[in-house]
Amino acid sequence: MSVPENKTSPKNPLKGLFSYEWILKNITFFLFLSVLAVLYIANGHMSDRTIRRINSINAELKELQYVYKTLKSEVMYKSEEAQIVKAAEPLGLKVSKDMPVRIDQ
């Protein structure tokens, strides 16, 4: 008895599994897997880029919050009555001590 040609021998059962014909028959599946791999890699790169962008925007937001708080405190300080009087003195303006007079018609 001899071993038929189309069957694999018991010594090497994987010989027919990765044959040229099998690869050609499954080429569409391999292409599908390749497209999935490319999409997976692209998705990883896009998520890394998005995370870097979010981090830079958060850093910029913190810096702008510091600037806002600094400017707000300066405005609050300069809007105090004593600071306004001090700023108006060089212009020759001073606070009136008299009560306002109401004009009746």
C-alpha cells in the first residue's frame, strides 16, 4: 500500500496546511487582516495625537486661568476708592466734600 498523493503523510501533517494553494485560496482573508492591522495602527496614532493635543490645551488653559486671576486681582485693587483717588490726584481731580444739590424744575 502506498500513500495517496493528495493526502499528507502522517509524518508531517502541516505540509498541506500552508501550501501555495491554501494561501491563494485565503488571500482575501489575509488582505482583510492586513487592512484591520493598518486601521488598528492608525487608530493608535490618532489617539496619541489627540491625547497630546488635549494635554497642550489643558496647559494653555491653566496659563490663561493664571493670567485671568492676576488681571482680576489687579482690577479689584485699582478699583478701590483710595487707589482711584490716588490715580486722579495728578490730573487735578479731587473728591468733593459737599453734598450734591438737587435741581428742581
